[in-house]
Amino acid sequence: MNAKKTVIPWTVLGLMLGLLLASLDQTIVSTAMPTIVQKLGGFNSFIWVFSAYLIANVVTMPIFGKLSDMYGRKRFFLLGIVIFMIGSALCGSAQSMTQLIIYRAIQGLGGGALMPITFAIIFDIFPAEKRGKMQGLFGAVFGISSVLGPIIGAYFTDHVQWEWIFYVNLPLGVISLILISLFYHDSLAHKKQSVDWGGTLVFAASILSFMFALELGGREYPWGSWQIVTLFAGFVIGIAVFLVIESKVAEPIVPLKLFKNRLFSASISTNIFYGGVLISASSYIPLFVQGVFDGSATNAGQILTPMMLGLVVSSAMGGMLLSKLAYRNILLISVSMMLVATSLLATLSVSSEHWTVIAYMILLGLGTGMSFPVISMTALHEIDIRQRGSVTSLVTFSRSIGSAIGVTILGSAQMNYLLDKIKAMPGGAQFGNLQDAKILLQPEVKKQIPPDVMNQITDALAGSIANVFLITVFMVILAFVCILFMGKARLQVPAKGKGEPQAGEAEMNI
């Protein structure tokens, strides 16, 4: 028993490091990108440094989750760490933007294993009464990384070398690899099963088509172009074929029966909208700070710190409330705070004070953070132990898909609003081909614009960001509707001495 108690903290530390690596690398590159472009060139393609990681990450999550159900968590977690570290080492050695994009995709493959399997292991090794608190703790790690990433990236870029935003992953990855190798042992008996290769390949191709359509649409090609229409058509056809395959195979990569569970379906749907709301704050509040408050990139990253603090606190709070309230009631508290926060953010203007933005951020963080442990636990409610990997991967997948869709919809709405306002200004036609509002924040560009014109552009920028948050209000309302379908289900803590067989088996084998 003492040995078991000693082992679990080391296992948890190894898992936390793995999750930190995977989630941190989604954001750490942002503040270093101007320096990377200066060193490597490739300004026209730098956006793919972010997109390559996200696409590879999203595509592989459900696949690794299912494989961990079939063959064990440990081997795929360790594989994810190794792939991630190889990708990190390659990224630091990149000599061109093309190389960096390819290496980032390799990182994304590793991250696709780490994130869902981490939460599945936590559910395996802890009894029901402790899962909520642990999910809250790991949810806080995920939230912290979204804010610390830009700050760490700025530090390494300014005071060390940009390559170290990738090399720093290596020692942390080695520690995680050693801890999991030594202290975690798979607790479930895994029988050999056939791999759904057909479903896997069709699913991967479908999601790739969808993600490429989102990334290329409105940037490389117009939304109505044959290229984008073809990609979306490929996604729709691919998903239709995928559903047919999954309904017939013995071991589907995504078990369709899960979606007959109302609680699971409501959780996944809610998570999609939450992902869109969270990405709106992390993308557009920094833009507001830089463009309206005339802050630096570092200041823009630091403005998210209050949201991070609120997110960490409420993530832990959500975990504790799981043993006291129904899932739906906790999420209704969460979504209510988000509704107030996004409604307030929709009122931002050039006259807004710093302290009001900070207050709105804290409130949004409090609302969003509470969802991290609760949605995971809700989706896993009464799910068979051999489907936990699939479920946790789909939870993470749904939030990522929500973020990808959200950033596309919100980005398009923001740019259209901004361009309409600018074109209506005297002399505004020169900005008719503007592709990214961040171009207006570059010092060399701002110097070429007369002060009175720049003031009008700043006002238009503030209005466009407020419009983004007005759209997020509707996302929150849709999340509210999904939450209502969750019913009165709540975490069931077994009576003392009558723990779950699977949880008990897990603990005995650690």
C-alpha cells in the first residue's frame, strides 16, 4: 500500500509534464514567430507553423485514444513522448520555413497521443471520489499552458535563442518518459483485436480535408473557390463513408454507440462551443491590447494572465463540486459566467479601461475553467472501462475542432467588419486587400499612416473585436442549450469497500 502511494505521485508528475508539453507547444511559438520569420524567411507561409501542428494533433487524437483502449495506455503515451521529442529536436534545427512546418507536424502527431491518453490514465488510476479533483488539476495545467506559452516564447526569443522554445521540451520530455516508464503499469488486460484500418484512413482523410479547408479558406483561396468547395465536399463524403464503415466493423475507431448516450453527446456538443469561446479570448484580447491600447506583444500575452488565474481556480473548484452537484448544475454556473463575460466583452471600444478588460477576463476564466474537469467526467459517466481512451480523445478532439471552427468563423467576421469600416473611410481603399489585422500593428506600417487615419482604423479595429465577442455570445447560448440535455446525472461515488472493479484493479496493479 505504501509502495502504491509512493508510485502514484511520480506517475501524476510524469503525466503532467507530458500534458504540459503538448498543450504548451500550441502557444509558445506565437511570440517567437516574428524572429523566426526574420531568421528563416517564408513570411507568406508562416501561418502553417501553427496549422501543421494543429492539423496533425486533431487528426490523430481519436486514433491514439482508440489504440490505447485496445493495446494499453503506456505504450502509446511513451510513443507520443518520443515522437514529440523528435519533432522538437528537428524544429530547433530547422534551416527553412518549409522544414519547420514539416517538423511541427511531427510534433503534432506526438501531441495527439499525449493529451487524450493522459486523461484516460487519470481516470484509470484514481477511484471515483478522487477523479474530479485530479481532472480539475490537469485542466488547470492545460489552462496555464495557454497563457504561459507566449510569455515563455518571448523570454527565450529575447534573452536566449528562438531555437530553445523547442529544445526546452527535450529535458522535460526525458523526465516524463523516465517517470512513466518506471512508475506506471497498465492495469487492464488487453486482448488482441483487429485494427479498423479502413475507418482510420477514411477518418484521417476526412478530417484533413476539413482542416485544410478551414486553414486555406479566405487566405490562400476564396471560400467559394473550387479548391475549398472540393475540400469541404471531400470531408462530407468521407464522413459519410466513415459512418458506414464504423457501423459494420467489430472494433470501430470511433464507437458510434457512444453517441446514443445522451449525456455523452451533450458533453461533446457543449465542448465544441466552449472551444470556440476560449479561442476567441486567447486570440482577440491580445489583438485588442496591441491595436487599441498600443501595447507590446509581451504585454498582449500578459493580459491573459488574469484569465489564466481565474481558469486555474475554477478548474480546481469544478473538480471539487463534482461530488456535491449534478453535472448540469455545475455547467449552468459555468455557462452563466461565460454569458455575462462575453456580453461585457462585446461592449469593448477605444474608450474601454484596462481594468475593465482585466475584470472581464477573470470572469471568463472562471466560467471556462470550471468546464475542464466537469465535461470530461460527464462524457465518461457510466462508460465502459475499455472505451475510456476513445471517450477522452473525443472530448479533447471536440474542443480542438471547436477552436478551429471558431477561429475561422470569428476571424472571417472580424476581418469583414474591419475592412467594411476601413473602406468607408476617406482613402481607405488602399487597405482593400488586407489579409490580417496584425499587419496594421507593425511599427513600420503604422509610421506610414497619418495619425488621424490611424485613429479611425483603431476605432474600427476595436469595433471588429467587439463584434467577435458578440458572436461568441451566441456560441455560449448554444452551449447552454446543450447543457440542458444533460439531465440530473451526477458523479456516483461507490460506498466504502464497494469500489468499482476496474478502478480497484487499476490501483492494485500500479
